[in-house]
Amino acid sequence: MPTLTPEQWQRVSSYLDQAFDLPHSERSAWLVSLRQEDADLASLLEALLEEQQRADAEGFLQISCLS
């Protein structure tokens, strides 16, 4: 996971919220559009979203039921 400074986090957090609100099918197009405005920001968001997908795939923060 990329290490973010407080300033980077403040800059990226609202965009990350937007990305999470979008359906997965729309995120790629949104990132392409953002990349045209700010390539560094789009790359950082892409890295964070990929990390989140890996964590989800590994079951991070998922509760398992013990029977």
C-alpha cells in the first residue's frame, strides 16, 4: 500500500469516496477522465483501489461465523 502523507491523504480522500460510490463498471472510465486532469492523483487512486480489491479478495475485515 502506498504510504501517504497527511497532505496527500487530505487531497485523495474525497476522490476515494467518489470512487467507492461508483459501480466497478464505471470506475475505469472515471479514472481515465481523472488521469487527463491529474495523472499523479489518478495513479495514486488506482493503487489504493487495487489494494482495497486485494484486501477484499483475501477476506480482510470479514466476519466468519463459528458454529
